[in-house]
Amino acid sequence: MLPVLPAVEKRIELLTGDWLLIFSDGIPEATDENDRDFGDDGLLDAFPRAPHGSAAEVCESIVNAVRHHERGSGRRTT
């Protein structure tokens, strides 16, 4: 798809309690019945509302937010 993708290197320090959220393009590109994307903003809104217990709980909460967004569109991207 991309013949040349420049490497980007950045270092950050993660402290106890910090989260590194990695997701596929299927999350922000999930659309509702009006073809509106869930978007990065939807993800940024869903993450703080997720229970910050285990990674599995956070993941499930975000996927549920995407499914709620998609409801009625007849499509499933996740």
C-alpha cells in the first residue's frame, strides 16, 4: 500500500497507571447509519469512560462504544 513509509522514533516514559492504547483503523472508521465515522474523537471520548481495571475490560468497553455507534447502520467493522 505504501511503498515508502518513513520511520519515526519517539521515546516516552510510561509510569505506573499510564496506558498505551493501540488500535486498528476499524475503530475510528466505524460508521453509523448516517455514514459518520466513530473517529479519533469517539475513541478519545470512549477511553476515559472505560473501566480502568484490566486491559480486557477497557477493550470490551471501547468495542461496545463502537457497536453502539454502529447500531442501525447494518454494518459491522469490528
